Amino acid sequence: MGEDILVELKGPHIVVLIALLKAKVLTHYEVRTLLGKGQPTSTRYSNSVLLKLMELGLVEEIRKKRVRLFILTERGREVARALAEAFSGL
């Protein structure tokens, strides 16, 4: 995992990556709920988190009609696995 990616990632990014690793696919609403700790957070905030992950090549968006789905890229899976392993001992 590149050091440049670690510098870019903050708590919300890590939460989404590890959740995607476990779930394989999340809807935009599920990401909003995850980031809002049970209550959906704003679309603007969740979009900014997801956009950063897509810019880093870690997450890919798939549109099915009006539903936005998010999955990990291969690079995203590698980063998410390393993060999950690093945080598993905490």
C-alpha cells in the first residue's frame, strides 16, 4: 500500500473502505447512513468522501437506473485489507 494513499485517507474514507470490503457493494444511501452513524448524513458530505475515494482509484461507482452502487477496485481491496488488518488489533 502506497504511503501517498495513506496521507490522503481520513477516518470517513477508512470507514467506507472497510465497510465495502465486508459488504462487497453499498448503495449511496447505505454510505450516507454509515457516515452519519445510523442517521443519513448529507448527500454533499457523502459525495465528497466517495469522490475522494474514486479519485484515488479505490472505489468505483455503478449506476443502476436511479440507484448508485459503490464497489472496491482491485487497488481498493488491497488498501482496505491492509487497513482492516492494521485496525484489527485495536
